[in-house]
Amino acid sequence: MLAARLAAIRLRHHTFTGQVWATKSGIARSLLKAFDRLIVYAASQVFADSSSQCRFLEDERVVKPGGISVLGPGSIAGVDVGRFRPDVEMRRQVRAEMDSSDDLCVFLFVGRLTRDKGVFDLVEAFTTVAATNPRVELWLVGPDEEGLSEQLECRSRRGIGRMRWLGQTSQPERYMSGADVLVLPSYREGFGSVVIEAAACAIPTVAYRIDGVIDAVVEERTGLLVERRNVDAFAAAMLALSLDPARRNQLGRQALDRAAKEFSSPAVTAKWTAFYDRVL
């Protein structure tokens, strides 16, 4: 971006998709924030993938008030609703592969296994839920980037409930088809694309109420939100949905309707195309 400015390229656009420094402190936070300020200085226009992230960057004085925008309701590219969709046959196949009966409530985590994703909070919350409702499972899908598997498995062995460690996949939609609720106890997100992918599969979300995610989840309509790091509240929200399939289905249908109307790839692409038509 800085090279483009020095080369006098007229249009220099950057989109922020989350700040790694949001959960850091001290010198690391200051240094990483300075790099983002440099990007803003070098760009001719900056965007974010959610409205709440715009407000966060303004509040942190990375950009001036009104100096950043989001196109439409947010996200970078939307969701491929042909790939991510309710699929009864796929659900049957995945449940059979996982040896999970259809009456179980399956919670699904899809993402990097990192501390910032709140995976330790999730394991603790799940064991609390399983102590009250044994008809639950937790599927964890994603790469173990910080080598946390052994610690997480140790904690899960001390608790109860069936957890499945499934590793990285190129087909998250298969597990979404087989699950009932997406869980995202992340401490920071730019938007939370996994939320609208799950929504397109008619899966509601339980998540922490953080910037980015509050744009991806409509509270009490497409999912449930609780305060960040409140593990007891997270467990209570999980338990409530595990015991109420009718509510899960209602939230899932509403999530699907919103994903199809507001976040389909063609809808998001159309907004970017219209923007570039204007500037070019």
C-alpha cells in the first residue's frame, strides 16, 4: 500500500478484516496498531467488513471519524448459498459417519484452535452443559495453530460429554449440515464469516457479543449472544438451545432467510461491482 502511494497510484483501497492487536496490550498492541495507521495513511480509501469494526477503528483513532466505511451489511465476499445450504441427505450421512444419533444436539466449532477463539472457554462451557444434558456432542473442526490439542483434550477428559476432534477440513459445509448449533466464543473477529456460512445451512449461533459478530448475528433472531469471557452465560445459552429443538429450528430458519437475502455472494458482489463502477 505504501509503495502504491509512492508510485502515485490514484486508487488505493484496503479492507480491514479484524485487528490482531485488539486482544493484546503494551508494546505489541501499540506497534501493531501503528502498522494499521500506516495502512490508513497510505490508502486512498479504507473499508471494514462490518459496521461495528468501523466504529472500533474510529474509537481507537486508527481512522478519523467517517474515514472508513462498510458496503452493505458487511462481510467480504458473502456466502456461497449453493455450497452452504440445508441438506437432509448430507446430514444423515455425516451423522452416520460420526455415529451420532439424530436426537443428539450437536454443537459445532469451526475455526482455528487458538486462545483468541476462546476454545478453552468452549470446552469448559460444554462440560457444564453435558453435566445437565448428556444428549449433546461437540465437534471441533479446524487447524491446531497453537498446539493446544493436548491441553484441551486433558481438560475434556476431566469433564464429561462427547467431544470430537476433527482437525482441518476443506468441506466445513458437511459438518454444518450435520450440526444443530454453531458455537463461537471468539474474543475478536472482523465479521465472523463462519456465522453466515452456518446460517446458510439453517444453523443458529451462540457467540460472545463482540465487534464483528454483532453484525453477523441478530440477537434472539438468528442466534444468542452473551458477554465476552462469561463462560457461565455461554454454557447457559448452549444448554437452553440443547433442550429446545423448536427454538433451534426457528432461529435456524430465520438465520437462513437473512443469509440468503443479505449475504449471498451475488448480493455482496453486486455492491462491490456498483462501487467500482462509480469510482472507475
